[in-house]
Amino acid sequence: MPVQTEPVHTGEFIVSEGNNSISRECVALVAELTLLPGTVLGKETATGTYGPLDLTADNGLQVAVGILWDHERTGSTGKEGVIIARLAEVDERLLIWPAAITEEQQAAAVEALKAVDIILRQGEQP
């Protein structure tokens, strides 16, 4: 029998977040992407659009600022999406990082997320 892998569901990476959706923001996403919930995001400083963390960029996408809430597929002009922008605990095992990220780069990204009060946890806390 073939093995099936269930994808990460919308918001499944959340351990806890602030009341009344204070942790979430509706933001513009960069164009031509397919993104999964839990993708660590950066923000282009010139356009204010959000995209996957890109450690080789020099336009703001190299700094972690949030985490994508849901599956998103953007067209040629981008689209809006919801991110976790602050005041949340997340399960680090369910986050999606760039493929070639080093331990040092990931540690720096974790610190950048801490700066906006997004704390990484090892699974759900009791």
C-alpha cells in the first residue's frame, strides 16, 4: 500500500496566539508563488510585499518578519494573504525554511521573529 503524507493544514503550526486575531495581518504577497502554511516570510522594503525568506536577497526578504497562515497561490500581480505578524507561539517543527539555510542563519531568523514576539516552541506546550 502506498504511503500518503498529509500536508500541513491552515494554521496548524500555531501553539498559541493573541486574542481577537491580534497576531494576524492581511498583507500583499509577491507575485508568481505557491506557498504553504508555516512558510517563514520576509518583507520587500521597496514594495511592502511579503515573500518567502530569501537569505541571498538584499531587499528586505532576507529578514524574517512573519509566518504565512494558509496555502496561497499568487498570480502575476500577487495577492493578499494572512500572516502571523506578532504575539504568537509556533511549533518550529512545522515551519518552512529556505532549503539551504544554515544553523547560524536560522538562529538569526529565529531572533528576528522573537523581535516581533513570535516565539518558536518544540511542539505544543502543556
